[in-house]
Amino acid sequence: MITAADVKNLRDTTGAGMMDCKKALEESGGDLEGAIEILRKQGQKLSLKRADREANEGVVIALTSDDHKRGVIIKLSSETDFVAKNDNFVNLAGKFAQIALDAFPADVNALLALPFEDITIGEKVTEQVGVIGEKIELASYERLEADTVAPYIHMGNKAGVLVGLNKSSDAIYDAGRDVAMQVAAMKPIAVDQDGIDASVIAKEIEIGKEIARQEGKAEEMLEKIAMGKLNKFYKESTLLNQDYVKGNKQSVADYLKTVDKELTVTAFRHVTLG
């Protein structure tokens, strides 16, 4: 016989709805572990059913190790902002991020395979689909190692940034935090021009030539004009060449040199919702 206490115990354990818990217990013959497995399987079915749904809300968490040598970003996505603002959902994302930081797996698949309580992170995500009733995904995982890794979380967990720097000190960590804010605000696509794919550069040159051609410029001038536009593209789109948003008429590279003449950014990671 399934008692109200049994149903409450299962609900407290899984967070699933009362009727779902009762049905799962009836199906499992009152076995708690069997009922939990049934609820997980319901979550898997629900996840498949909702595979075409957009999970554009959620939580982005950026964490660094105590020595600021390593950092991770994870994005736990949901369909609605209502779920994303739930404390349990935010706390779960934080736990996933801490596991990622401690284990430092190579990619998101390795992260999903890591243990979480008595199951894996991937199984916990699937379980939450059944509990919450929305498409839930561990949609992004990024990691970074450097002499200093500085984090920034933007706009109530809507975006996370890690910036790696080539030297270390408290002042350099603080500078890294400032530059991480720059990344969140200005959305560069690379550290500098060396980090931009050759196909992107070629496309920008062709666009520059075509614009100049449509403006009636002489054919022999198109290459020079296009290169000028390319330099403007570098200034707007690469981190070290961007105008430093907190500074006065200086680039990010120049700002870093005011902290340490040899200081530069080695890499960055930027994860946003959507």
C-alpha cells in the first residue's frame, strides 16, 4: 500500500509533483529507488519531447580557483526566466560549476559524465527536466588556464567571462576583472588580429572593396581603402585594440601596460544566454 508519507518522501527526494510521485510508486510497487528511476525515465521522455523547444533562458556561472590559475564557465539553460530565477536552479548551476572547476574536464561531454551525488551530472540534468517540466540543458562549458584567470558575471547570471593574463599579482587580478567587464560589454571576437580566422579577414576585405566600389572609388584604390576598413574592424572587434571603456582615450593593451609593461591577455572565454 502506498502511503501519503511514501509519496511525500519521494517528492522531497526528487522535487517531482505529488501525482507523478504517487503514480511512480504505484508502478514500482512502493520501491523508492525504482520510483526515482521511473521519474528519471519520464524526464528522458520529456527531454526528447521537448528537444525542439528553445532553452534561451537560464544561468551562467563563472568560477576561478583560489590561486586564480584556472577558471570555468558553465551555462545551465531553461525555457523560461521564471525557472532561471529559482534559487534551487541557480544553486544547482553553481554546484555543477564547482564540480567543473575541481575536476577541470576537457569538454562538456566529460563534464556531463562526472558524478553528482549518486548519479552523474548528465542524469541530474535529465532528472530536472522531469521535475521542472521544461527543456533543461547544460548548454555550454568553457575552461581556461593562465598565470592569472579573472572572472566576471554580468547582469544577474546572464553572461560569464574569463580573462587569462600572462603575469600574476593582486593588481593584475584586479586589472583582469576590469578587462573581463570589457569583454562582457564590447563582445570582442578575438584577443587580437592574430586570433581572427583568415576567412573572416578575407571576407572583411571583400566587403570593404565592394563598399568602396559602390561609393565610386577608383579600382586601383579599392585595396588601400579596404585595408583601412580592416584596421577599423580590428580596433572594434579585437580585445587588445578596442578602446578601453573605463579609460580615457586608451586601448585595452595600453591600459594593461599601465599596470605592468609586459602585461597582456593570453585568452578569454565569453558565454551568454540565448
